[in-house]
Amino acid sequence: MQWLMRFRILWGIHKSFHNIHPATSQLCCRSLSEVGAPRWNDYEVPEEFNFASCVLDYWAQMEKEGKRGPNPWSFREMSDLTRHVANIFTQTCGLQQGDLLALILPRVPEWWLVAVGCMRTGIIFMPATIMLKAKDILYRLQMSKAKGIVTTDTIASDVDSMASECPSLKTKLLVSDHSREGWLDFRSLIKSASPEHTCIKSKTVDPMVIFFTSGTTGFPKMAKHCHGLALQASFPTSRKIRSLKISDVSWCLSDPGWILATMGTLVEPWTAGCTAFIHHLPQFDTKVIIQALLKYPINQFFGAPSIFRMILRQDFTSIRFPALEHCCTAGEVLWPKDQEEWKRRTGLPLYDIYGQSETGIICATLREMKIKPGFLGKATPPYDVQVIDDKGNILPPNTEGNIGIRIKPARPVTLFVGYEGNPEKTAEVECGDFFNTGDAGMMDEEGYICFLGRSDDIINAS
């Protein structure tokens, strides 16, 4: 399909490392100091916010007015394509605002189209990794009572085998070059769908997305977020975490099923108006990652600590990535020895970011801050992060306790709404004036937070 191939080339979405074109100077757009997406202060919450209209359509308008160059890809094209998708959902599928849609795709362009198409319509999307087994998919479809699913050939066969056990599932969309009985052809529908669509006027507190927690020590929980989650990337302090610019090429190497992917490959780079570099990477290959960092003008690299650890295991005493300027990590524990070794062998500091499926980014080491090995950084507004005891009392510096987020008198709009269908569990994690993250930690005199352990839902990615 020519439109999709052009889309992949323009956008920097690559299915195979060996089949993509070398990067050129055109990949980096020139930064225009007078152009910038709408922003608020760290604690200002607009009554209405929708990432599709407030951010994506904003940059599309900047391109239309000649205030932002369209190379290597076009926000205007993305804006148009996501309107096509919105019409597929509402007109072809009959889905409505508030309906739930399971999104189980690898790193392919359709993942981004579906996510933003859902935002335009108020449909709540639920990302999940393609590594799920049939029983995991069944659990998610039954727990959520999802009315629709978008997935690939591999997952479709599992979904068909359990269809009788999922009575709520009415719409099945297939992202494939082949047709399948009982499934709608997503790519064909995009070609024929109307480009005219008016984005809903969503309240900032309206639901947007549900992330299933990792569920390592128990059944996954459904952490529901409102549109306020996507607003966080517009806050001044959040912008300082990676200091993304229009000219940047950002590579966040996260599985599309996690909150890190939604924020790191979609919300954050597009809020800054920069290029999101995506590699299909069907199988994790450290050498391919290194080759990509050497060959392409990626200057922002974001991934789990285990990725950096595996790169360090390769046989090199030192390596310099020609374009790379900033590296940060999240999702697991970053070992101080790896942080120090990365700096020694690459010449680049490695910044730590901390958050959960329930919270987005809680704290970070900003680029302007000194790095303290073993510490996660400081609280990022709108969060007031403290170390508390089991009753919600704030503990003095250098005292071990629970990492908590203040939710009274005002609950941060970026914090999850609650565990969908599980009010008991939602109440359980509220401790006095705080949300108890379940993570043990302590804070030093400068406000840096140290992670000491997790009581539940540990991700053993390494």
C-alpha cells in the first residue's frame, strides 16, 4: 500500500534495519524559536484538554502556516490519518465515547494512528504487549468488557478461539496484508474512510487510557487515566526532563504495551514537535540497537536500564555515538555501577526517571541537575512526593519508608483515576493524604529519592 509505505518513510517508522534508507540532514528540522506547542504552568489544569486537538492539530496548523517545516514527516498527514481512524471507529464500528478498545500491536505506524484516533473520539484505548499468551488476552478482554480490538494475524487466531467467552467484543480490526474472516481490514478502511472529523471537546478529567499493571505477583490491575496524563508533557518542569526540541530525533525503546511507550514515543516527542524514531525490532537485538545509534541521527535515547546494561556487555572499551546527546532510563532499577560505566565508555551521563503505570513520571534527574548514583532524582510537578509511614505520616530525611504522592487537598490530574472495576484496591492504596506507591524508599536532605524495593508488581525485565 503506497500511502502506508510513504507514511513509514516520512515518519521514520522502520520495519527492518536492513531495509531502511540512511538518514540525511533532512531528518532534523530547524528549530524555530517562536514556535512551541501550548503550555501551562506546573499546577495549571485547563478545563478541557485533548492531545489530538491541542497538540497534534496545533503542529499541523503550524506547518500549514509555514511556521514548522514538514520534513521528514508531516504533522498535517498524521492529523488527517487519525481523523480517518476516528471515523472508522465511530461510523464503521459504531463505537462511542467511553467504550473500551484493546490495542495489541507491535511497533508499527497503526499503533500511533489507533491511539490518537481513540483520543479524538473519546474511546478508551488499552495498550498491551504482543508477548501476551492467550490466557492473558482472555483475562484482559473479560475484565475490561472491551467492545473492540485492533491487533495482528498472530493474536487474531487466539482472539477467535475465545470469542464465545467475550460477549462484549463486537468489533475486530486486523492490521495485516491479508484478510481474515470475521475481521475488518484496518488498512483498507483507512483508505476509504472520510477525512472529515471533529475532535470531541474532552474534559481534562475524562478517561483516556487504561494500562494493565505488570501483574508479576498477582493479577494485573486496570489503571485508568484521564486526558490529564497527556497534559503532563506540557508542564515546564516535565519539559526539562529531556529538554526535547523541534530538531531532535528521539528513540524511546519501550514495548508498546507499557505506559513508557505512550509517553515516550507519542506524548512527549510530539508535544515538543520533534521526530519520534521507531524501529520495528521484532526480536530484541543489542547489536542492531548499537548499529542504529551509530548510523542514524538519534540524539535522544530512552529505555529500560537492562537495555543499557546489555549494550555495555558488548565487546568494546569505549564507543562514541556521533549524534547522541542525552540518555535516560526508566522502568527498572538502575544500578550505580552501570550508570558510571555508561559514562566512562560512551562519554554520556545516564539520567534516571521514575514512575509507574498508575502515575506517569513521579520524579526525575533533570538535565540541569547533578546526578546522584543510586538516586532517582527529585519530585516532578504537579507531584508532591514524600516518604511516608504506613499511616501516611511524612518521615524525616534518610529514613526508610513508602514513596507517597500527596492527593489531598487536591489530587494531581496526572495521577490515575483509580483501578477500573476495583474500588477496594483503589481505596487500599490511599494512605491518609497520600497515594502509597507500594515502593520503599528514602529521601535525602536535598530532596533526592532513593528506591529501595517494591512490594508488588515487580517487572523483572533484566
